[in-house]
Amino acid sequence: MLIAVCTRSPIPHHLLRSTGAPLLVSSLLALSGCTSAPQPPESRAAVNQQQQMNDQVRQQLDLIPPPSKTRYLAVRSLSTWENPYLTVQGNMVTLHVTLADANTSGLGQGGLLRPAGARQQSLNVAVSALPAALNAVPQTSWPYGRVVALEEAHNVPEKARPGVRRTMESVMKSLSDLGVVIYEWQDGGSGLR
């Protein structure tokens, strides 16, 4: 006996149970658009919880003003980039943040007593934890607005490149869902996405 289960199937349940017509049932399932079994309740709960968290993060990130193209398009080096930027690796992302200078005086800025490098922080983050990590970045660390630079890790072995590219696409989707503009950084140049 063949039993087919589909949560979005418009086909009556008495047609889904068949003893002599498995071809008919599979044809009806294909026509109804049913392609996979329903998710278990705990999986649906996890997806809903992740979606709610992403919605909360998006609301917090919406407090950061929209990006200023005239400011960030003029940047020619990641060493002078002031907003957060991401380096994508195989299974994780490195989040680079430059904290705002607590001293508002221009005296000694960038010098021996107040080096800009001392305010830079890097953190390895799982792709699934990226929204929460971006939400934790202080609002003062977004001087260009809601935009991040995104680059692939350098010197990636040939056989690891497909994995890095998949992670890159996942990160791009996550950033897009959060309403963050992506400035994709290339060696020797950059591009807006």
C-alpha cells in the first residue's frame, strides 16, 4: 500500500491512499506541486524562531540611517573602510569592526597615543549568527550608514572555492533580508551589490 503525505495538496485524502495505482498517485502529487514531506514541528518552530529573531534584528538595524554613497564609494582600501566589513571563509565569516574614537578632540588622532588600529576588532562568526553579531555592532561604528563591505578570503585552495562561494551567497541573502547594502570588495577594485 502506498501512502503519500503532502500538507499543501488539494487532492482529497482518499485518492492519496492507493493499493493498485501508485503511478496515478505519483502523477497526482506531481500535478499538485507537492515535492517534499512536511517539516517536523520542532523544525518549523526553529525556523519561526529564527525568522522572529531576524525581524527584530532588522528593526534594530533600521535605526541606522540609509547608506551614503558619496562617502563609501570614495573608499579605495579596506584599511581606510570605517564601517563593518565581512571576510567570507568556508564555514564562517570574520566580522571586522572599527569602533568610534571615544575622544572627540582632533588632537593626536591616529598618532602614537591614539592609533586607529587599536580600535579595530575582528570576530569569527557562524553564518547563522551573523544577524545577531551585526545587531551587536554599536551604531557609532556605521558612519557610512547601513552598508557593509564583503570580500572572499584570500588564498583559498582551489577545491575549497565552491564552499566559500556557497557561504558567500548565504551571507548575501542574509544581509539582503536584513536590509543591509552590500559593497562587494574585489582585489584591485570594488563593486556595489
